[in-house]
Amino acid sequence: MPIITREFYNRPAIVVARDLLGCHLVHSLDGVRMVGMICETEAYQGEEDQGCHARVGRTQRTAVMYGDPGHAYIYFTYGMHWLLNAVTGPVGMPAAVLIRAINALEGVEMMTVKRPHLAQKRGWLNGPAKLTQALGLNGQLNGHDLCEPDSELTIESGIIIPDEAVSTSARVGLNTVPEPWKSVPWRFLADLEKVSA
DNA sequence: CGGCCGATTATCT
DNA sequence: GATAATCGGCCGG
């Protein structure tokens, strides 16, 4: 599958979040390709978005979001979890798409080793921290260029998810975020049953 | 199945 | 010193 180009990411986060559904997240580790199809995302965009980390402006942590689109923003939260985002454009606009769930396609054996809990059971990769654990991702790859061919972390085009298989809702976990940001429908989910049907 | 709660530490004020 | 884009265990139904 071809790698997604920087132009794809150089668009508003809400649009990129929708279009990342069905794409293939690829982490190559020790010569093994681990691949998952993205089936849930969330968009975070702008300093005015009170759900976005960049609401406090540019800091050491948020700097990546202000940079080139098509890079990984990987941050640590709740004292134990790493979460993966794709930075979206344009340069200077702090924005990113959180990858919230994937469907295992390749390298399942290695993913099982990295995430033994409920391995290969229903729901074992449907959470932003679950999939980073399964893919072996952490702060090491923060700022990594996702558009570089043959690099260890990339996103490839997968299948097109038709509109009728896409649903939206409020973003998850923003309990202390004020309205309207708490409720904007910037979470995107792919219903895989409607895709195959 | 759904709701509540504790874990554990980088990051920012 | 407070907070957090979460998870898994434990409870009740």
C-alpha cells in the first residue's frame, strides 16, 4: 500500500480525521511489520479548541503540533499511557488527529506479545493507549515523520470508508472541558459491518 | 453489560 | 502542587 503524502495531512484536522478511517497504521519493529486498520479517530485543532493541548499555547510538549503536518505527536498521560496522533496542517496551526482504535491486519503475533491482556479478543485494540501498547509505540517516536518511505512508523492508504459507514460523536474523556468544545462531533467511527455489506 | 474507582508520573502553573 | 485526549478490576443487575 502506498504511503500517505504530506498533502493529505495538510488540511483541517476534522477532514483528515474522517479520511484516516480505513487507512493502515504501520510500525516496523525488529523486521516485523505490525499493521492495523484505523477505525476510530478524533480531531483536535487550534488554540481556541479548549479540548486541545495547544489551548495553553506553545509549550515544549505542544511544539510538534505547530510544526510540519504528517509527523507523529506522541504524548504521555495518566501517568502510564502513550497516545498517538498525526499532526495536521498548515504549519503554525496547532492541530492533530488522535488514533483511537485499529483492527489488526499484520504482525498479530508480535502485537499479542506486546499486549497480552485480552489478546486477540474482542476490544483488545479499541482504545488509544491499547493500540500504542500493542504496536510498541512510546515517546521515542514523538515528532517522527510519517511520510518518509521505509521509515519505521508510517500510515498507508487502505480502504475507502463510505459516508454511510461513518458515524460521529462528541470526543471522549473531555470531562473538564467547557462547551461547546466538550460536545463538538469531532470523533469519527467506522462501522466495519456496513463496509463489507 | 454498565458504572465507579484507583493507578502512576510527565507536563504545566 | 494539580491535572490528565485511559485502562482494568470490581461491583451490581
